Amino acid sequence: MSISNYTELKDAIADFLNRSDLTSVIPTFISLAEADINRNLRHRLMENRASATVNTRYSVLPTDFVEPIRLHIEGTNHNPLELLGSYEMQKKRASTEDAANRPLFYALTQNEIELFPTPNADFGLEMYYYAKVPSLSASVTTNDILTNHPDIYLYGSLSHSAPYLQEDPRIQVWASLYQNAVEGANQESQRAKNSGSGISMKIEAF
């Protein structure tokens, strides 16, 4: 059975469940699977890039933001900004009396990007990040994850039928297949990104 769009996914889930009384809640299973995908999948197909002009301490994150990959200030120096925890960020501000300058560090604070030093002018900020998977619906019938990894969607959705199936032994099978599919996709993405080059390890203390 082909699973290339929202309708085909719902049909496949219905076939696996073999329960005509669950048709109306299948879209909920898919939505719950997408929430889990956004928490656990970190695939190159989820990568996105955003640019903004920053001149204040705080800037709003993109609405589809999940996790940062790297940030840098545009210009002659493209060195990435270093991620800090909130405690380290506050220590740096205290040690410099919060003097404004070109940003070198960032933290994620209350769903915003906090820069340090606070910008003393307009700077172009570019961010690479993992974005949420576009939610499937009648109007958004497919996305890159469904196209390339339909098993993640299928088994993730089936796993969320557990409250309705109760002691059905298939739940554990579907959950295991979902976990294997996510882990396999994550590994495949890392192999593709690192193919042809050695991997160096950098350990940093935060």
C-alpha cells in the first residue's frame, strides 16, 4: 500500500487498526504522532534557516522552531555564536556591567533568543535550526518526512491508538517499529551529513 499523502496515511492506519469505530479519531493519532516526531526526530529534512536584523537583547524565535543548530552574526566574522545556559549568561552580563557590543553568545530564554553582549548597532543574525514538521491536514497533504519516511508516521500514529485498543499486543510491536524507524532515520541523516569527511569530537562544558 502506497503512503504518500494524508488520505493514504489515514487509510493505512484504518487498515492496520481494523476498527471501523476509530475512523473519526485517526487524525488525532496523526497529530499526536507529529508531536512525538518533533520531540525525537532530528533529520536533515527538518533543517531550516532564518535571518533577521537584531538590535536588542531579546529576539523572537521562529514560530516553527524546535532546536538550534548554529547561529552567527553576518559580516566579516562568521564565527558561530556560543550557546550559554541562563546562569552563565547572567554571570557574563554581571562581569561586564552589561556593556553593549557585537554579540558573541546566545541563550534560549522564555522562547526568545537572548544575545550577549546586547547589540550596540543593527546586526544581521542568521540561524540554522530544526523546524517542526509541517502538520498534515486536508489542505497540507504531505511533507518531507511522510514522503521519505512513511513508516515513522504510520507506526507513530498506530502507537497512539493504545487508549482505545487497551491490551492489544500489537501496540508494543507498533511502538517498537516506530522507535526503530526514528532511530534509523536519525542515523541515516547523520551518515549523509558526515559522509566523506572525518568526524572530530568537541567537548564543551556549560
